[in-house]
Amino acid sequence: MNEDDFLSALRGLPLHPGAMNLSDDAARLSEFVLTKDLLVEGVHYLPGDSAGDVAWKLMAVNLSDLAAKGAAPVGVLLGYPLGEDAWDRAFLKGLRAACEAFACPLLGGDTVRGVGLRTLSLTAIGRAGPKVPLRSGAQAGHTLWVAGTIGDAGLGLALAMSGMGPSVLLDAYRRPMPLIEAGCALGPVVTAMCDVSDGLLIDTARMAAASQCGAVIDLSCIPRSPAARELAGSSREARLEAATAGDDYALLFALPHGTSPPVEARRVGWFEAGFGLRLIDGGESVPLPASLGWEHGRD
Amino acid sequence: MNEDDFLSALRGLPLHPGAMNLSDDAARLSEFVLTKDLLVEGVHYLPGDSAGDVAWKLMAVNLSDLAAKGAAPVGVLLGYPLGEDAWDRAFLKGLRAACEAFACPLLGGDTVRGVGLRTLSLTAIGRAGPKVPLRSGAQAGHTLWVAGTIGDAGLGLALAMSGMGPSVLLDAYRRPMPLIEAGCALGPVVTAMCDVSDGLLIDTARMAAASQCGAVIDLSCIPRSPAARELAGSSREARLEAATAGDDYALLFALPHGTSPPVEARRVGWFEAGFGLRLIDGGESVPLPASLGWEHGRD
């Protein structure tokens, strides 16, 4: 089963109303937003990656899911498989750095004996803002925006294999920054929001599908960092590469036509009647690439 | 690092007040109790165990932690590594059965591509009762009680290797029943409570240590099922075996002297001034066994 099949099957189980039919990356419960993201060694990070960076990333990916729901972090529960001493100690150091950087304390968790490749898990709890934006709230005519940059982490991952390259790109892969403040500011005004964890194209397609409409992305508008443009250039191929790379933890959101976002962001497209995703590059129509991004259980 | 070392190190990180210094198996947040327990293939269950039983057990061990805090289940978040289709489908079936049996719906979670041995994780959220009993509330003079039976799952695990034996023992290992109703009834009246997940002796020693006092267990009072007594006999060795076996998910609790519990339970000992655990068997003093139970990262 791939992730979509499994999710469909889970939807047949007894669901809490706060699960919102499992169509978002987070659940609601009273004044809280809850999310749970795993990192698997060899899948979400390289076996040689530093334990401190892995700990940071585990926090960051979860807090990014909270940010996408406009929620500020309250605390986390850690699921940790014990391994080698040095790795465990470096992990703790990275976790402390992330707890402090994101003002997010530890609430609890479980420690077990690890076997083989690590599966790390974190549950993050945030305090919901006045409105919890869903993935499904976009409508035809709404504009599509990105806060943060796209494609840096994908380039950083490629560089991490050699360990050499601009630190802004390596850091985007190793120590991503969840856009917590931006998410909290955006929460009350957006009509839909999610983070860009699996790739701009696939996450946009998912937002459009959840919202039962179509979406158009203009490749000429994708926000890329100066370092990414310098390293990979600005060809359409490079921009498509960025738009299908994962791990960026930018925020993707919809606004009613004519509304401006309260944070720095780039308008990258719009929603339209119908379904599916269309790409343009300035005025020109561009065919969709074979893969829109990262899909678990399908590679 | 073993589990205790890692926990000590975690206590040096920024902690949420609801973490209660990580000295319990659950955290408090507003009107909720949160817990997170992992199951590792080859550590917490046998690689050949049925996926449906593993799903059940994952729910049961987490809801047992809630029961020990007097909390009724609200919902769970699942962390699941995708593997073989047949296993995934059987897991879903067992999860559904547990959701229905324990009236506990799914709130959310994460699905990833699995690699090698499975690490399954669940976060369970419960609604706290009027009082959340801690592990640390016992005092010298309080009596020590067990609701449920001790040693059945340990025998069931041994039988599961061959697949033959009394179903009540096999079921105790394969489909443990968290004592949710008993936990909710006990919550307001006990002075300390935890579940017996790693063994009666080790869990009692932990309760005594957290409560900064000593504890005495009378081996002649340990509640064992008729099936366990029939299979393993009632020798001191058999009773010590039961008292150090894990996976029982009975409830262990303390009451002020002279107080009776509101549910069926057996008085197995008492707390005293000092520290550490002492064993007696009727009137006779018994030396502590080399291992008091299951310790993660130490075997």
C-alpha cells in the first residue's frame, strides 16, 4: 500500500471529529492543534547526517505543521530508539538547541531499545489561533502564495552528500526553520494553508484536491533564494526541479482575490474551477513533470 | 545509554510543567493527559506475531498509561511505517477492533516508508478526571494494591513461541486489556498509580523511588490467574517469575491505610520509611532477584 491507500483505509476507522477526516497534517482538540511526524533513517535523512541536525529537523518538521495551522508550539512528546552513546548524546544536544530556538519544551514521550535503522517520532502540540486554516478552504478565484523559499533544501540535500556548498543551502536541508511567526500571522486571514514538505507542485495539487478545485502555478513566480539561483541557475528545468523538491517547510496559502498577506510572501498562482494542477511559465503553458514531488511508499 | 541515563539527560532540556519532570508515563495539558508508547519489532513483539495483535497491543499499552492516570481515552495519533500489503491490511483490521473495543477514535498521525524492523508509535490523549494520580504520591504507611492479574502475559509470551496453550494466557500477551474503567474509578481515591508494564517488582521499585520511600511486596499475595497457577504452579520461583514478567497492564496503586479500593483488587504490600524494595513471602524474608523486570537499553 502506498501512503494514499493507507490513508483511505484509515478513513474507514472510527475517526475523532477533530481528525477533520485526516485530510490535513494536524488535528484539532479543544484549544489545541496536534501533529505527529516521523523521520526514518535512509528515507528522510542520510545515515551519515549528524544526530544533532536530525534532532533539529524532527522538531522543525513538526513545528512547521503547527505553523501551517496558525498554531504556536506548546510542547512535544518524543519517541526515541536508543542506539550508540555518541549519537544519542549528539541528538540530545540538537534537541535542546531546537527546544530553545523554537521556545518549545518537552512534554514527554517514550524511549525504547533501537534495532537497525532509526525511526524517530515526535508529537507536537500547539495552541490554536482564533481560526485554524485547513488545506481544504481554497476556492476558484483565490490567489496562491508562498512564504519562504522553494528548492533550497533539495539543493542542500544534493550538497550534503559531499558536505560542500553554500551554507544557506546546506542549512536549509540540515536545520530547516519552521515559519512559526508567519504561520501565526497568516492563520486568521488565509482561506487555506499547508506547509511545503513534499514539494510545491504536489502540495499545491493536494490543496486543490482537498478544496475541490483546480490550481495554476506560474513557474516564473516561484521564490528561490539568491544562493539557489546562483548554484542551479534559473532555467525552466532548474525551476521545475525546485518546485518538485521536498523538505522546504515554506508555507503555501490561499487568499481571497485582492487581499495582501500580512507577511513577506510571493504570489505564485491561483485557484480555478475544475480540478488538477496546471503549470505556466509567464504566458506559456508547461506540461506537468512525471513526478510532482515526494510520495511515501511509492518510490 | 540506557533508558534511565537518557531520561536523566532529557530532564536537563527545557521541560513543560505538564511533563511533571518526566517522572510519570504521561503528561498533563489543560484538561488532557497525553502519553506516547512505541512498539519495536523483535523487542516488544515477536517478528512472527500477527499484525492485528500488534495493532491491538499498540493501542492497549497506550490506553493502559492513560488508565493509570485515571483518564478516559479521547483519541490517538498513529505513526506507521508502511511495509507489506498483507501486514498493513491486517494491522488496520486490528486497529479498528481496538478503536471499537476501547471506544477510542483516531485523531491523526503520520505514515512513512518503512525500512527493516518496524518501530510503531502511538500518541494517546485522554480526558483527565478530577485528580490525576502520579507515580510519586505514595507515603510510608500507605498500602500497595494490584488490580488485574500478574504474570499471565509473561507465560503467554513463552507459549506464543509455540502458538499452543491456554487462550487466556495467549490473549494476555496478544490482546491485553487496559483497565480503563478501573483506572477512572481509582483515579480520585489513590495516592499513587501506574500500570505494570515492565514487571511488578520493577514498577513498584520505581513508584517507591518516585515517592521517596521504600516498599514491601508480599509474594504470597500476588494475584495470579487460575490458568497461570495451573500452568506454572505456585512455587516461590513461579511467583517470582510472575512478579518480574512484563506486559501485564495491571494497575498498581497506593491507598491510605484503612481505605478500600472501589474496584476489585488485591493488597500486595505496603510502603515504609527508607528506600528500596523488600520482598517477603508470608512471614519470611526473600532476597531480591537479580533482575526486577524489563529495562530498555540494558539487555
